[in-house]
Amino acid sequence: PISILLAVFLSFWAWAYTYRRDRFKFWVGLVVATGGMFVPVESLGTVMVTGVWIWAIADAVVKSADWYRQYPV
């Protein structure tokens, strides 16, 4: 439950907690979300930022509590 709240409020920063296993997701999320803020077409930038946000939430929802018990290591 806490991981879902982190994803809702922090988007891709939620993957920083599990960086050892999710570093690819963290960096892709950071690049896409940051790029979305600088895209000249506002609607495309909004889609990019919202997409990363939804991806982070969905990723947190599908992982079991056992997966998170190994952190912090």
C-alpha cells in the first residue's frame, strides 16, 4: 500500500526506492517525464508525463508485498 502511495504522489521517483532492480524504469521515467516538460506541443508533453505517472502506479500495484520486503537492503 505504501508503494502505491509513493507512485501516486512521486511518479517515477517511487522507483528510486527499488533502484537496484528498477534502475531502467527509473531512468526511462526520468527522461520521458523531463522530456515531456520541454516538448513544445503541450498536449504531447502532458501525455508523456501522465503516461509515466500511470506506469509507475501500475507497476506498484502489480508487485506483491513480498517483493518489497527485501528493501531496504
